[in-house]
Amino acid sequence: MVVIMEVVMMIMMLMVVMVMVV
């Protein structure tokens, strides 16, 4: 499903941003 992939991409981006901030 495209929606699931989009959600996964958003979660991955959020995790990357959190790692860079911390």
C-alpha cells in the first residue's frame, strides 16, 4: 500500500531528525 510506505518514510525521517538533534 502506498499509504503505509508514506507513513514509514515519515517515521524514518522523524527518527533521523531526532538522532541528528540528539
